[in-house]
Amino acid sequence: MAADRQNEAKVPTLDENKENLPDGGLGLEILQIIKESQQQHGLRHGDYQRYRGYCSRRLRRLRKTLGFKMGNRHKFVGKKITVEMLSDSRYLLLVLMEAERAWSYAMQLKQEANTEPRKRFHLLARLRKAAKHSEKLEKLCESPRVDAKTKLEAQAYTAYLTGMVEFELQEWKRAMEAFNKCKTIYEKLASAFTEELAVLYRQRVDEISPNIRYCAYNIGDQNAINDLMQMRLTGGGGGMMAEKLEALITQARTKQAATMSEVEWRGRTVPVKIDKARIFLLGLADNEAAIAQASNEETKECTSSDSDSGKVSNMQFLHSYLTYIKLCTLVKRNESMAHTLQAKLKEPEADETKRGPRPQDLIRLYDIILQSLAELSTLQGLEDDHTFQKEVSLKTLVYKAYRCFFIAQSYVLVKKWSEALVLYERVLKYAKEVQSKAKSLNNSLKDLPDVQELIAEVSAEKYSLQAAAILDTDDTAEVPAQQQVKDNTPLCDRLETFRLDTTLVGKHPNLVQFPPDFQPIPCKPLFFDLALNHVAFPPLDDKVEQKGKGGLTGYIKGIFGFGS
């Protein structure tokens, strides 16, 4: 919601449009306003609910700005915009937004009606409401205050919504008349105004053309089915018509399938009894028509070949035919994708931050192609078809050459010159083998890549590779491998060995180990007197006084120290 409110300011304002009015009256770029609003507010992704919310918010702002309030929060007071009130073109925009809000709600209900059929009643009611608002807008634009261009746009807008209502009601004749009126007005407007506006008008014409043809078909014009199928192939018939066109084409193919009983492939006629297989085979003609008109090569398919009959049952041979179509389609799709990637590889990179295509991407595509070709060679009923087997073998050699070429390119990117040179020689070997075998199968080479261009490209790449190998002076490539071994040994412990260590010039050089390891040191010695227990001391009896020898006098002397 916040993104919606930020983008709402980007929609062109009406005051800016007043300067370029043809007749000087009130003007409203109806188609331009609704197209830009729809693209900016949800319809680019098919989000009708988001666009409906935008219409409601814009209506609220318009009413507030114009002072055209419908009562207050307690009471609703209905008001109608009259011709006398047309002093500002925003009154016209108010009615236009009411119609767009009802239309977007109807389209939202149409999406939900696929799972809830009862919502179809509400859908019709909202479409009628949108048409009613558009009629009111057309009536207001009849005023002389409004310029002629706005009058025509209002008439076309009303005719468009009226046709939508009749289309949903399956009133094919009235719907066709309304759409034709809308188409005529927009075609005239496209031829009368600037190219920028003419593009919008032509787009609207392209949108309603499938609706007109569908109405014509339902009225009884059987030729209209061819036009509808052609529109589907060219990308037309979006929106409401997409599902109806698919259902109509499936119904037409089912009717044709009822009369289809057999198919001829590689010189053998096979009866087709399965209805789904009949419908699929009938759709091949449409796919071939799409190939001729496809601008995107990734959507192309291949469904042509020749062969002899095999000794298998009709059911098995039909299964082989359908498998052949599937595998050929897969081969052509991947080959077209590879061709697109090759073109992108040759283009200079515009943005270095984004990852572009690489040779490895092409290798994967050619692997899938070679796997599909291997499955083709094992189809039941074609084992003894030597022409078919030779064609598959020739195609395998061509795609092997291209796969080998891009493997060599991937080695060039990592500067493995010798490996790349050997692979280039292998490419030339494959290409020359293709040229020698292709003499008897010229018709089989028309859908294959040109090996002569590959040979020329390989020759040029070989010279470039040799020059790059000679001029390559990358220091890191010349240093022996053992000198580039990374370890955590500090510099002080490997002074005798030279190694490239970029960390030495960085912020945290590994010079010494810190903190250092603990080292053992001698302890403080301890002395033990082991001989003391074995020493014999001399007697001291003569040194010791005999007790009791002096009596009281000796005792007194002993006390005062006279006898010592």
C-alpha cells in the first residue's frame, strides 16, 4: 500500500493536460490516464484488487479536493455531477475513476469465479455498474465545455465497457457492434494525433480484435476460427480472451480429430486410435506456423525427418513417432538456447557486477542434446533404418564438436593452455569427420550448425591461445608449487626457506609465535644429610657434671652461676 501511495504522484495530472487542449475546452486523456494508472498500480501483475484500492483512494482525494463530499461519517447524501458543475476537468476524472473501480472489481471477481461460480452474478452486476458510470461520463462530455477529443475517447470507453457486458452475457451480435464502434473510434484517433498517443490507441485496438473475431465465430462466421488461431500464435488474445481461445481451439481440434484415422511417418502409414494423440498431431501444424513467426528462437521446434518402416507393431511405431517429436523438439529448443548464449558470450559485458553467461552453461546444454540424440538412436522400429541412424550419428558428431569447443573455452579462462590446445585439436577432428560423412547426407545438414564456421573459429582461437601462452607473465603462475604452500609457521622458524606469503606485508604479519611456548628450566637444588645416621659421636661423660655432688652449696652456686 505504501508503494501504491508513493507511485500515485507519478500519474499525469489533469492540470498539465489543459495546456494542450485542441479546442481550448476541458480535456481528459482518458485512455492514457487509465493505462498508466493500471500499469503503476497492480495490473502489470494482474492484481485487480490492488488497482481497485488505488481507485478508491483517488476518488476520496478528488472528492475532498473538489469539496464534493457525499455526506459525512454519520449520514450518506448522494450527489450527482451535472453539466453545470463542469468548471474543472477533475469532475470528469471523478466519474472515470468510479467506472474503473467497478470494472476492476468485476475483473477481480472473474478471477475468483473460476473456483466459486456463484460470484459470476456479482461480476455481471459490477460490469453493468462500470458501463453505467461510463455512460454518465459520455453524457457529461457532450457538453460544449468539453473538447472534441475527450468526447470521442468517452464514446470509445463507453463502447468498450458495453461490449464487455454483452460479451459476458454471450450476446455476441450486440457485443460485436460495441467492440467495432470502439475499434473505429480508436483507429481514427490514432491517425489524428501524435505517435505517443497513437501507440496507446493501437494497443487498445489489438486488445479488442480477438473479442471481435470470437463474437463473429459465435455468430456463424467459420472463417473467424483461423483468425483467432493466428492471433493466438502472434501473442494476441490476452486477458479475458486467453481461456476462451484455448477452449475454442481445443474444441476445433477435437472436431478435426474425429475425422483423423491415420498418420504417415518415414514411409509407413500408422492408424491413430487414441483421441489425445490425434489432437496432439493436429496441433503440430500450429506449432510449425509458430516457428515461422517466432521472434524468440527459444520457442522453435523441429518435427521433420525420413525413415523406413520397422518390424514393430503399429502401436509401438506410433509411440516411437511421438517420442521422436518430443526428442527433436528438445534438441531444437536447447540448440536455440545455446545459439542465444553464444551471441551473448561475444558481447562485451555492460555491467561487471552481474554474472554473464559462461562456457560451462553451454556445455550443459550440449550434454542434454547429446543425451536426446542417444535416445533417438534407440527408438523401436528404427534399428534397421540405416539412413536414420547415419543422420543421428552425424548430428551427434556436430554437437560433440561444439561441446568440446566450449570445454576448451572453459580451460582457456583458467589459463590451462595445453589442455585447451588438445581440445581444440579434438574439435577439428570431429568437424573434419562431419565434413567427410556429410557428402551423402546433404539434406540432413540444413538444420545443423555450420561446422565450417566452427573450424574457422577454432583456427583463430588456436593462434590466440598460443600468443596468450607466450605472453603470460603472471608471477604467481611461474612460482613453483611448493613455494606457494600456505602454512602457519612463523617467519623466524623458516628463514632458510623462501615462500610467497602475502600476510607478511599485511596488517597482521606472522613473524614470531606469540605468546612463546613454555620451556623447561632447572629447579633450585635440595640438600639431604644422608650420612648423619651413620656418624658415631665421641662420649661427653667427662664434660657433664655429676648430680648431687655439691649439696645445698652446689645448688645455690648453680642458681647464681658461680659454678659454671
